[in-house]
Amino acid sequence: MIDDVEEKKSVGSTMSGETAEDHASDEMQGCVPSSDEEVEPVTIGALRTEDPLTIDDTAVATESGVAGEDTKQLNASSRKLRIAIAGCAHGEMEKIYEVLAEIEKERGYKFDLLICCGDYQAVRNYGDLHHMHVSEKYRSLQTFYKYYSGEKEAPILTIFVGGNHEASGYLSELPNGGWVAPKIYYMGFANVIRFAGLRIAGLSGIYNAKEFNRGHYERPPYSDRSEVISSYHVRNIDVWRLKHLKPADDDYTSNPIDIMVTHDWPAGIVDYGDKQLLLRTKPFFHHDIEHGNLGNPSTMQLLYETRPRYWLSAHLHVAFAALVAHKSKNGAEEAAPTRFLALDKPIPRRHFLQALELNIADDAEMKLSYDPVWLAILRSTDGFTSISRTNTFLPSARSEERSDFRPTESELAAIAELGDLTIPENFRQTAPPLKEDTPKARLAPSSSYYRNPQTAEFCSWLGISDLNKMLVETNPDSVAIAHYMVEESFADTSEINIDDDIFADGEDFAIDTRPLPSAIDDFASPNITSNSNETTKCDDLLDFTPPKFIRKSSTPSSDSVIFLKRRKVDIPDDD
């Protein structure tokens, strides 16, 4: 049985594209309701694993969601893990958290994790809006900036993948993933992390055939709007790496991934759900479905090979459920099916939130951690990391070079030597946070590109190519000093300890301003035009009067000196 909850809170919309063709062309339309606008209650479906639906092999879509029994092997002692799932967030994090708080209050439990399926819009300030593919009249700051600045803190640990309407400049600083704000984690272009014993994989962006085989070359300042668009297109390298999560060739029963999160739908997924119901809701999808253009054609094969227990998506602004069975060979036991769920956008009367309950071990670690298999894949495939605008081709099974990068025992052993795989809470503000929303702040130019310390630390720790650094080096003159470095420089006023044997702590420098003799014939300088060690008189410096630095205690009179206070100056190391 599926429980529906009628919420008193409303969630606003930032976009309302109504055709599959609109999504394919990346067009954005819509409006943001004013804060005092009356809206109707939101109906939110709850996905309950202890109340499974009866689902046949061809039609599994319902208005309220899908469910299935939890087949994961557990310890004798277990408890419930409660996950909230959001479709396109559209920057409405403040309202989404408010809705979840109402659910928690009504049901008497807390959510452990929130998963957002793209179009998250991690906009730090008005400068970031220039990096988002949205018509200028629809650009809106929304509420994420409050969590970035520290004005608010996310009440629920949140993870998300990127969509096709993102602050792409900010996300390009974190190609391998990272914290965009405290307790809010971006999955990067592709990633696999662990939480509470679950393996959660993510793939950002939407499909575009033209960009699919290229490297990740985009970064601010973008040469034109086309780079803002191409920056969120899925790349083959990321899908290819995820395919190496598949089990052994003779393993037909396991589900290596618990939850897969993508923004785009896998192409062909509609054949495993109630297609007719979908077309009654969105009749303009018919053309794209018939021509195989609805979704990402590369990720359906990823679904077949990695067999995730749940696949979560958004993008097309409609709720849709499907069930994909995984066939075995020679009558062997089958793996659990993949339950696909796409969610809508955050507006009233739309199914944009879903609650998922899973059984987990009672002692499960409730922290995000890196997945060792994924780390091994990143390390072994590092040579294919590219920022090239040209097509990058990957090895196939027919090539003589290695093509199967599923980790070997020795590769996994090397990862084990890294020690603790808990993801460090090392968020730093790179762009200046918006402290006050003023007319002047709204005139901010396009945000700069920054060297993000999270990416630097992760790549150095794992020993892989730093894509953020590679992109910085393509145009180093257009890279700004990170905000956290400026803040730390101003915050630290301690004195430097250089030359304390000459200048004791607390003493000042003094410059002797008394005139020197008119001639300095005894001044000698190296002869830079000669290879000899001889020195010559410097006749060209007769008018030069250098200052003499003396100790304060030996200064003859205060009228003849200038005092310079000692201050610490931090010069950041070059990356």
C-alpha cells in the first residue's frame, strides 16, 4: 500500500518546459511564484519497501510510486534507513527542506539522506547565474546561496548529480565531486560513494551525441554560450568508467550498485513501464520515443551491465516508474530487478518527492565514504582523462591494449593502503558568498574560475590527474584567488619570525633618513658584463641614496627616522 501525504508547505517552480523537444534543445521556460502567492497543497508519494506493490512485467507506473521488497543481505540486527528523493530541485532547497520537515513531523521520524536528481542550481552569488543555461529573464538566485554562505545549514545530509540547468562554473571546480556547502555533496561528473553500507553511483548531465566522445574542456570564462551548454553534456569516459562496476562475467545474481542517480533517463526505459500512461500525460513525447531520442542511449546498457537495485532520474518533468528484470543464463537464479523512478519538478500537485525505506545493518556507518572499487577504476583509467575538444577514443575488447579495468586484487590492495576512506569535511568557499541581496550585488559580472582545494587534495591523495588544475592551466590569467585564502590572510595577524635574532619580538623597523655623503666612491658592484670575479666602481650610482636600516634602540633622534610596523604577509604557495 502506498501512503500519500498532503503537505501544508508549497514548493515553487523555476521552470516549466512542456515538451521532450524543449528538453532536448535545452530550452527553459517558466516563472518563479512570489513568496506570498497562494498555492495549492503538494501531494507527495511515499515509497515503502515493507508494503510492496503487485507489479506485472509490462506495466509498473503509478501516480504514487513503486516499491519492492528489500533483498539486500543484512546482519541479524538491522534498522530502517530513510532516504528522501527529489526530482529537479531548481534551487528551491529552502522550500524542499521545509516540506521534508513537515513529513518528519507528521510521521515521527527523521530522514537520513536526501538525494537530488539534477538541476540542483548551486548558485553562490549573482555572478554564477551567468554560467547557467537559463534565459536571462528567468534567472533567479533562489536559496542555495544561504547554505553556501553559512547563513543556513542543510538539516539533512544531501547529495546530488548535475543536470542541464546548473551553475556550471562552480561544479567544474569539482569534477571528482566535493562539498558545495556544508552537508551538501556534489557527485561530480561521475562517482560512486558509500553511505550506511549502500553503494550509490551518480552520473551528471544529459546526452548529446556531438560532445559525447570529447574531453571535459569547458571552464569559465566560457568562450561563448555554446560552452555553457556543452559543459553539462555527458561524456563517454564517465559512462565507460561506470561500466567497470559490473560484476564478474559468470555472476548473474548480484546487484553491484544499490542506487544509481542520473538526471537524464536511460533511452528505452519507457518500454519497461506504462508507456501509454506516460503518453497520455505527455503526448508530445511520442515523436522522441519512436525515434529513440528520449533519454541517454549509453546508459541503458549501463543499467543492463551494472544491475542497480534502484535507478533514480528527473529531467523530463513527469513521474514515471518502470521495472527492468535481469535475465540469467541456463535457468540460473536471477539478480533482483532494477526499479526505475523518475520524479517531477517542485511545483504544487506534482510528484517531485519520494520517500524510500531500506533495511540496513544496525551498526552501519552514517557517513559518506569513497568506494574502493571506484577509486581503483579512477586510478587505472587515469591515462584517459582529457580536456581535449577533439574526440577521445577508449579501448575496446578488440584492441590489444587493456580494455577491462575492473580492479584486480593488487589494485584493490593498493587502494586499501590509502587508509580511511571517509570523505573529509573539507569544504572551502572559493567564490565570495552573497552576504546581502542588494541592487549592486545583482550587477555582479560573471564569476571567475577557481582552484578548488578539495579537488587538489583528492587527486594528490589518490595519485591521479587533477582536471581542475589542468583546466586552470589552460588560461591561468583568468583564475581568481579563492575567497577562503583572502579570508584566512586577513584573519591571521600574527607576526612573522624571520630574523628574530636581529629584530627581537615586538620591535619595529626604523629607516634612517639622514642624508649620506655626496660621494659613494667606495661603492662597488659586480661587473655583469665580465666573466671575471673582479668588481668595478659604479659611477652611474652617484646620485643614489639608499635607506639605511638600523635598530630602533640605536636611532639618534626621532626626527631622522621613519618607523615601520612589523606585519605578517601570507604569500600562498603556487599549486
